[in-house]
Amino acid sequence: MNQDTIHSTRAAGPAAGASEPTGAQQDASQEQWGERYAHTLMNTFGPPRRVLVRGQGADVWDADGNHYTDLLAGLAVHALGHANPVVTQAITEQLGTLGHISNLFASPTQIALGEKLLDLATRLAPAHTPARVFFANSGTEANEAAFKLSRLTGRGKIVAMQGSFHGRTMGALAITSNEHYRAPFEPLPGEIVWVPYGDAGALANAVDETVAAVVMEPIQGENGVVEPPDSYLPAAREITGRYGALLWIDEVQTGLGRCGEWFAHQRLGIVPDVITVAKGLGNGYPIGACIALNEAAELFGPGQHGTTFGGNPVACAAGLAVLGYMADHDLLSHVRQLGEHLARSVMALGDPRISGVRGQGLLRGIVLRDPVGVAVADLALEAGWIINAPRPGVLRIAPPLIITAEQLDAFVAVLPSLLDRARAQS
């Protein structure tokens, strides 16, 4: 595959096709923007690390004109990079034609995107498998829809994974294991049973005829890019099938090419009952989806769930553009190749401070022997690289799927110096 074709939209520098800051973007420094932020926005995230004003491909610039290579893609959202012209054109044309219609009506883009997602979700299923999609605006909303769907089985118990992250709204939070997120808002809805992620025996002991659904991520991104054994998801499929419980796979971060498959669970040959997606589907335009297969596809009836903005024509046009671009440019192969290249390159450093690289495709966790991940991420930002540390000893790399080997190699080359500086600070 010709990488120049994939990356033809990537800017070589600030003046290479990227739009210049306009209006409010020009009238303040980063420090001034930070002060205005502190007086304006609710303090849910703390001070912003930078105020970013524009981007192109995997490049972004802040309000002071500093350049960064984005290896986090807005937390795995910008699958096709910033300001992708194909997605921008699709959004612009749709918004200029029909922007919003409410859930009282349908649009061709909504129907076409639903058909495309169902086609991808049922690739491994028997022919004519029933399947339906509900469109939402985010991953947490997609998971809220799945949570409600599970109640319509007539059962109330959900088995969730230790180390999981499914969102911040009340239902999604109820199946998110981080006590720091959960404790201030308890009691949370539902009867939730927690089991160790990746332990098939513990899962088998937890599931019986009272369980509505088992929910899990194929790879736990927020827990530090943690993978279960390859046998785990197939075991979960067998266990849930044995007791008539739904197998609910949260693909919000892992799906739609991020791990080198349309859905990460498909690498293991299983067919879930419920799949939730978001993030990369809109390349920055808010959209999420709850996909249900087999009997689960028929559980919702009129009036049992809804959303004003979900499935609006513009969001669905963005989704169609993203999926079309991925297919046209064979991005799945590109992601698999570059993911393996990144893992090999990191390990080829032979740095004793790095113990391994986890993950699939372009969702990778560089595992450190010491808990200096936050310091390394901060130093990387100062040096012009956007990454994060979901756990103290793990660096998460989730770049745009159009990233080049040269960009990844440049980061790998500076990684030892970042580790040096982090150790000097400790």
C-alpha cells in the first residue's frame, strides 16, 4: 500500500494547508486563555495542559504557536487525523443541506450508516442474523442504551470487570470500576457483580440464570492498555450463551480500526449480543452507537429509549465518511503494520526501564518498570509530543490511524531521553 496516498492530507508544517487561527483564536496568549478558562468552565478537568487552536493530520498547534505531534488523537477519537478534508467536506455538505430533524424523522445518512455498521458488526455472524443499531452522541450514552437494553431481558444483574471504564454518566459509571470516579455518586443503579478481568474461572462462577449481561472491553484502555488472554472472550461467549445472558462488548475505544480490525473482538472470532462504539466513528464529531444482534436486536420498543440529537444527519454523514475513508485506504492493514512496527521499535531500544509493550494495532501501552509515566507524559508535551499515562507505569500511544512510521520512529528516538529526564526529577 502506498503510504503517500494515506497521508496526502497531512501537513508538513504550519503553513502546509492548515487553516490560520481566526477571530477569538488570535486575541489571547495561552496564559490568558488559561485564566479565562479558570473563570468560565466548571472545574471537572483541572487546568488545561495547553490551549490548542488548530490541527492538520497528526499535527496540532497551541495558542502560542507551539507545534506538537499528536500521539493520543483526542483519546483515540481523531482516527483520520485533525481536519481530515474528506470528513470536513461530508459534514459541510450535509450541514448545508439538512442539519437536524429530531427523532420524529429519519434521514438517508442515518439509515446508510446504520446499514454499514450492521454489515461490519455481523461479518462473522450467520447469514440473516437480526441486528439493529441505536445512535447516540458519545460512548457513555451508547453504554447507557446498552444498560437499559439489558433490563428488558427481565433480569437485573450485570457482571462487570475490575479495571473497567465505560463512562461517567450514572449507568455507565455503575459498571466502571474506578472507586475515585464512583464513590462520590453512590448509590449507583443496578446490581453489579465484579470479577477479575481475564479470569475465565471467576467469570464462570459469577454467571447464572439471574445475570442479564456480562460487559467487558476487548482491551482495557484506561486501565493501562491491559489485554486478557486470547481465550478469554471466547470463554465469555460460551459462558453467557450457556445461561442466556447478553455478552456486551464495549468497543468505544478499541473499535473501528483502532486495533487493526473493524471491531477488536473479531480478531478472536466471536459474535457478541451487544456492541457499543463511539470515539473514532465521527473523527471528532460527536456520535456513538449501540449495536444489538440476535434476540437483543428486538428488545427495545417505541418509547423505551430516545435522544434528541442521536443519529442526526450531520453526525451520520461524518460516520459514513470515516468508514468509507478507512475502507478506501485499507487503513486496517496499515494499523496492524504500524502497531507491530511501534512495538518492535520500542523493544529494540533495549532500554531496561521499559518492560514491554501491550495492546493491538495503534492502541499501545509502553510498560515502564518505575511509576514515572505522568512525569514522562509531561516532559513529552514540553518536547512536542502528546501522549498520556493512564496508569503510573504505563504510557498510552493511540495516534491517528493515518500516522506515519517516520513520526512514530521520531518519538521512539526521544523516548530514552524523556525517561532520563523523568528519573532525574524523581
